[in-house]
Amino acid sequence: MFDRLRKFLRGQAAEPVQKRTHNVFEAAAVYVSACAEDDQDQIDEAAAWVSPEALSLGVRELACRAVIALARERDESPEAVARTLLGLPGA
């Protein structure tokens, strides 16, 4: 009886802990917010979750969505909002 219990407990301990995977958009959200807060540890962590290419895609998508949301909120064109955010003169 104890032998079965030991085997059961060993089997429980031997199971690998599943590591949570992060998707491209989650990595981008954490990366960009960490950049805004100047949190280098969080920047490095988020950058390690996905490939640099995937992170770039996620950051691009986040930027597009943010500019569109702000443009709607301000009743301006996305180009005007993007230029304002970057400190560029109006077109």
C-alpha cells in the first residue's frame, strides 16, 4: 500500500510544470507599457516572450489601434493624431 502511495507521489512531483505561453499582442502590450514606464526588466521579459519580428508586428498593431482610437476620440484624422503624438508639424 505504501509502495503505491510513494509511486503516486513521485509521479506527481515528476510532472513538469507547464510554462505559460504569451501571444504576440500580450507581449506588445507589456513591452510598450514597460517602455512608457522606463521599466527595463519588464521590457527585457516581454521581449523574450516572442521573436523580435513578432514583437515588431504586435507593436505596430498596437500603435495603429491606439492612433485610430485617439483619432475617433478627438474627431481628427489618424495622420493628424500620429503627427501630434510625434511632435511633428501638421501636414
